[in-house]
Amino acid sequence: MGFDGKKWSIRQKGGAAPLEQQYRNWVWQDYNLYEAKANDTFDDIARKAYGDERLYSILLYVNPDTCDRLLLSGGEIIRIPIINLTYSEKLPPWRRV
């Protein structure tokens, strides 16, 4: 699966710097856009985008209009936050994802 390189930013009124978004321990300002294929699932997309299917909840959070579907029909535009996947080794393992 290759991402098409399109980016989408959340910008403040007047074109100011992108707003920072946060979900749990993850923070981001920009997204990659991905056009879903028939029968894609959020955990499959998370595994391909981040290398870890457990990060599917981030995708559900930023795509509320499609989060009620188990299988995507194809053609949906999915926002994939650009996040830093490094985490503090000081965090216990259950808090790292």
C-alpha cells in the first residue's frame, strides 16, 4: 500500500500555523490522505501506515464519519495523522501504545 503523498493540515483562521491535535499520548499537526480500497479495515490501514495495528484507534478518532464500518467499501478518504512513533522508555509497556 502506498500513500499518495497528499497532506492535509488543520489551520487556524487567517492561515496561521496548523493547530496541534492530540489523542491520548499522540500529538500531530498534519495528515496523510489515503483512498481506501474495498474491504480495507482500520487495523489493516494502521498496520500499513504505522507498522502496528493496535494504533487503529487513532484512525477511528480522526475519521468519525467512517468509524462505524467494519469493512470500508472503497473510495473513502481516510486521514492518517503523521505522528512520531518514538515513546519514552520510562513509560510502562501498557502506556506506550
